Amino acid sequence: MLPTPGSTFRRFFLAALVLGGIGVFLLGGWEAAPVAGAALGPATGPACWTPPPRTPTPLRTCTPPPPHTATPVPPTATPVPPTATATPVPPTATATPDPHNSCQFAILSFQSCMNAQGCVSYSIPLQNTAAESAVVDGVVVLQDQGGGELGHTNIPATTLAPNSITTVSGTVCGALGAMPPGANYHLVVTIQDVPRVCDSKTKSQPVPMCASTNAPGAGNQ
């Protein structure tokens, strides 16, 4: 059976009432239990929930780290100037011969002759009676009968061993060459220690003319 216009209208009316009641119920329940902290609307209007205003959270700003600056580090090693260490040097003592022990040298007797060229070859013994050695030097002088010098030669530094006799040899010639025969000639020998702490020793020996060229000291010696 088809609905009549009156029945249709009633149905729509009833539906509107039901929907309106449901709406009032819902609104009344919402108003009876408002959300905590929510702001109420004006008293004259229907109850509604107003959300609290949002406070904008400031954005975190990232500050970039400062640029790394390399700071030069000076060297920590401090140069140390060279130090000179003075090393004490012990004093050097120069041994001074004791005249009582080291000056016991002497010139012993010797023999020589003059050849035709006016030269004299000699061998002179030097004695040292001390318990220690001695170093001596000296001179050999050929003199005429008046004591004038005709020629001379040096005795080099010679070491005389303890308690011994050392012979020094050489030749001394007159500056004028051949000497007149029959004159009295002398060979004067002088020695002294090299440190010059002892008295010099001198010895004079006569020098005759050699008998022949085969005699000691004759010829070109």
C-alpha cells in the first residue's frame, strides 16, 4: 500500500524530533562535563571548548663553533751556551840537579899532537862519579904559547852515564894553517852541565908536534 502524504509528513516530523532530542542530549552532556582546563564560551551562547593558545616554542639555534686557529707553539728547547770547563793543570816541576850528587864530573888527562897542517885530533875522557847521569857540553880551544886562540871547536851536549867514563873525540885546527915547529901549543878543554847549575870544569894539556905522519894526530885527520 502506498504511503499517503499525511503519513509521510508525520514520519519526517518524528524523525526530526528524535534527531533534535539526541542533539540536545549530546550538547547537554558535553556542557555538563567540560574538558579540564578548557575555556568556556560566553554565558549567553551554547557551551563550547576553546583550546588554550599555543605558545610557540622558539627554535633552537645552532651556533657554529669558532674556526680552529692553529697557534704556533715556539720551541721549548732553550739553547745552552757552551761552557768551558777549566781543567787544573798540575804544576810541572823542573828537576834541579843537586850539586852534591850531579856535579861530580871531571876531565881526565889525555894526549894529542899537532900534525903538519896545524890540526889536532883529540880523544878526551870525561868521568862522572855521581849516581845519576849528567848532560854536559863545552868547547875545545887550540892556543899558542902566549895563550892566544888559534882555533876552536864545540863539544855537543853529551850524556855522561853514572859512575862511568865517556870519551869525546874530534879535531881542531889553527886558523893560519901550518904552525911553526918548536912552539909550545896547548889544548884547553872546558865543559859544563847543560842546566848550568854546576861549576864549569877546565883542563889544559900541552900539544907537541907529531913525530911523523904515522904518529897519532898526524896527517889530514
